[in-house]
Amino acid sequence: MQFDAKVNVTELTGSETFVHLDHHGDTWVGLIHGVHDLKPGTALPVYLDPVHVYIFTEAGDLVAPASYALAA
């Protein structure tokens, strides 16, 4: 699955970067290997691999990995 999103914030954590994205008012957080200093407002194509996607409630509770939904 692919969609476009805009960068809100990047968090450099050494060897990885957390990218906070906005997609039509919804916030997504991605983890990218390596150091990437992306400027706020930068448009990015986002590709989702169900093996690496996890779904949480608004309270932060893990619902399930998306790969479980595909298997069902």
C-alpha cells in the first residue's frame, strides 16, 4: 500500500530516525534506518509493509500487527 504524507517532525536517534507524518489530519510515525534530517512540510511517498505495521488505539494500546489482519 502506498500513500503520500507530509513530514511534521523528525527525531534523530543515532542510527535511526523517527519521522512523524501527517496524512489528511491523521498522524503516522515511521522508523527509518540511518540519519535523515527531513524538513517539516516535505512531502514523502509512504509504502506500508504489513509485516512491519502495528495498529494502536488512541490510548496507545496495541491492537495487533497488520499482518494478523491479512492472515485472517
